[in-house]
Amino acid sequence: MKLGLRLDGRVKVALQVACAVAAVAIVARLVGRADAVATWRAVIGAGPWVLLAVGPFAVGMAADAWGTAALLRALGHRTTLAQMLPVRLAGEALHVTMPAGFLAADGAAAMLLESRHGIPARDGVVAAVARKWLVMRSHAGYIAAGTLAGFAALAALSRDLVGSSALPWIVLASALVPLALSEGTRAALLGRSTLARLHATLARLPSRRLVRWLESRRPGIEATDAQIARLRVAGHATAVATLAFLASWCCEALETALLLRLVGAEVELTSVFAVEAGLSMVRSLVVLAPSGLGVVDLGYATMFLGLGASPASASAFVLLKRGKEAAWVAVGFVLLAVLRRPGGTATVLAALPPGRPRRASAWTRPAST
């Protein structure tokens, strides 16, 4: 059994490495097809203005952190944006660089919130699941809005690429995927006494050892159910978080539009929103390649070339987009290393209040009506 698990693990790692290598090869081939000199001129032509590209991502991450902090405040914690933003940046570095990195990112966030700010890990997990629910809901709205904004551009691009006008309808229909997943997550998370019912069902199994183990976990399960009950009545907090996550999605499109202008590609903002709406779904589905590496880059080049960008500017855009991503990943890993050290938060942001463990009653008592 152990040998089988070990082999499965090795096969999984080998598959992930193969996908990463293939993705890098796609990007290299994509850039190599354009004139190297023209591509380099487009890159350096951005000049110091390229530093502006860090702005949309920073604003988007701040919006994401604000939405997550709103959920934690709904659970009874006085979480601030200054406390949440370094944790989100560290988690995003894991999310971007690892296949299916959202799992590692959520686990790291729960760990850091507990160690740095005294938020129990179970509350961090509840907030992470609630965040997934609302991020997927906002993603559905983002895809629909982006597609409608650039419907004409997608239709023209579709006719040029495949000879039909099906592409905008396909992209618009893809919004149903995150919407359905969002509703499923909401139903699972906010169901009445979900964990308590599961506990009661398992307790009926004829195993004394299991029953004793479940009894030892009863207080934690009841506390988690109490926090889920808080989310059930936190309509204002979930609405604020949804809008914050939608703003974060929009910042991705604004960043792409800015980078395209910097490399000399004249693509309309509505068209950029439509392209980002479609490729955001691709990025979410391609879980084996970190951040959709290769597949998303090929999509960028194909669509922007069809929208009038030159091969050199499309290649330069891909290089700057991934370069910006690499820079923020480096920042995230530095934050992760610092936050894991005792006193690390004070080193990163001296203005942050020190994390102090909260009393159990601060998060186990039911929400007031």
C-alpha cells in the first residue's frame, strides 16, 4: 500500500514537472517566433513607465485582502487590511508557482493568521472556504461582464480564427461553471449544522475508537458550526467581500491593458476585458501548469495578434506579464519567510499591532441578532 502511494506521488510529481517543462517550451517557442530584436525594442521601449505595471496588481491584491478581512471580521476577529495583505501576498506566491497552488495558499494563510494574529486555524479554514465561494461568484460576474463589453471584438476574432461567431457565446456560457461551483460551495458551507450532522452520523458507526475520537473533537466541531452560523447572517460582509473580489478581477484586465500600451499594442479596453474574461477561465482550469503557464500565454498571443497587435509587441507583452508575476512571487516568498519567523510581522510592517491570541469566547459565542 505504501509502495503504491509512493509511486502515485512520484507519477504526480513527474507529470507536474513534464507539464511545467512543456509550458516553458511553449512560451520559449512563442517568443522565438517573433523577431528577437523587435521584441527587445518593445520591451525596453516601455522604459521606466513599466514600473506602473505593479500598481494594478497591488490594488487588486489589496482589494482581495480587504474582502478576506471582511469575512474574518464577520467571524468576530478585528482583522485589518495591514494584517491581511502580507498574508495574501505570501499565499499568492504559493498559488502562482505550484500546480493546484490554491490548496497550499489556503493552508499557509490559515497557519499564518493563527501564528501571527491569534486567529484559530479553524476560523482561517472557514474564511478560506467562504472566500472560494465568493471569489467564484465574482468570477462568474466578471466573465459575463467582460464578454458583454467586448462581444463584438470576440465575434470578429472568432470569425477570423475559426470561421464562426461562436467564441463569445462559449466564453459567456463558461461563466456558468464558476457560478455553479459557487452555489455548490455556498450550499455546503452554509447548510444547517453541517459538521454537527456529519459528527452525529459518524458517531453511529460501530467503532468505540472512532466514537471516542469524535467525542474529543466535539467542542471544535460545535465552535466551527457556530462560526458558520455567523456567516449565514453576515449578508453585508459577504456583499462587501464579493465586490472586493470583483474589483480584484478587474485589476487583472487593467494591468493587461496597461502592459499592452507600454509595448505599443493598441487594443481597446473592452476587448482586453473580453480576452481576460475568457483566459481567466482557462487559467482556472489548467491546474497542472502553474498559473496556466504556456497555455494562457499562447492564448494571449493568439488573441492579441488577431486584435491588431504585432508579433513583437505580443511577445514583449508576454515577457513583461510573466516578469511582473515573477517579481511579485519573489516579494511573496520573502514575506512568507519573514512572517514565519517570530516577530516577523514587525520586521515587514512596523506599524502592525502585535498578534495576540484571542480568548476562546471571542470566537465561539454565537453572533448577536
